[in-house]
Amino acid sequence: MAALKSRARRGVEKQEILDAAFELFASEGETGFSIRKLGAALGVDPMTVLHHFRSKDELLRAIADHAVQGVEVPVATSSWQNDLKAVAGSYRALAHSHPRVFHLHFRYNATGPADHIASEIVYCAMRRAGLADAEAAGLGLAFYAFVLGFALAEAEGLLRPIGENDEAELMALDAVAYKSTRALVPALKALDPDAAFRVSMDAFIAGVAELAKRSASETPGKPKTGAAAQ
């Protein structure tokens, strides 16, 4: 048995396991994914998989990072605003391409090397905007929470024009208590996800710029801890 396992480990490479794991997860989703199924697909014992990946969680993290490698990661430019938009666009494209894998990105601060490249662009953008490091760290994570949440909601079908049943339910609400909700029904029927994403990103970026401006005016002469001081 030991000799058989040794031969199996030599016969399958870590990258081959990761490629197969990604394909299985992207096809079946998390409920249909297991180390046992992966081993069967590869023709190896499940313990062979765990020889290369110490746990299922480690493998899932690698799957998430593998997905990032499949989209175009932007390169930093002279505009921190455009850099944030570019990273946001990349993760939105990732959600569109691999909706069953995308939710894994909510589980980890970073999924691995590919994710760190994008994170560096985001954190650099926050510091170049003039934020102190404490603010840059918090808003950097908030940026990811917004972008990943928007993209996941879109992948799940939330950000789509409402249908007839939704319209009927909203219009049946009390006209006084839900005045604004009812007033927005025509706009919800004509909802454009692309336009909503652009406006949302513009609002987030405007908020970052305003915070940096306010922080600078409230602490005149105080040394900056961000890139603006460099």
C-alpha cells in the first residue's frame, strides 16, 4: 500500500491537481466538490491530494487564487482613481467568468500571490489618495467588501431589472408607507447593472477623496503617514 501511494504521488503533480480541482469546483460548485471526487477524477487516492495540499481549506484557497490568475490583473498607473476602477473591473469579470468559484474570495484576506498583486495596487491607491495608513487599511478592505459584494450579488441575479411579479409585489405596498419604493419601480424595471457599477465606483472614489481632503484640513501641519508624504 505504501509503495502504491508513493507511485501515485510521483505520478501526479501539484499543478495538475489544482487544475483538476478548479475545473471540478467551477463545474459542480462547493456542494458537489470533495477531495474524494477530485481523487477519482485524477485516478489517485484522496490522500495523494492531501499530500500536496495539507487540508481542504488550503486547496480551496489555492482554487480561489487560481481563478484570479485567469483574469487580467491591472498594472498601476499615475491615477489612483483609475487603478481602483481597474481592480474592481477585474474582480467583477472574475465573478462573471466563474460564478461558482467567486464566493471563495470572501473567506480569505488574500487568496495568494495573484490576489496580493491586486491588493498592492489597491493599498497603494489609498495611500496615494492622501489617506493615513490606518484609513488606507480600513478602506482598502471596505473596497474589497463592496466590489466582491456587488459582483456576487450580480452573479446571483440580484442586480437585474425586476420582473412582472416583483413589480406587482412592490406596487401592492402601501402608497404612503412605501412612497419612495413605489416611485423607484420604473427605474428598477430599467436597471442597468453596468451603469449601477460605474456610479457606485464613482461614489466610493469620491468618498475616499473627500475623506483624504477632510483629514488633511483637520490636521494642518501634521506629518502624513501615507504615500502623500513620500
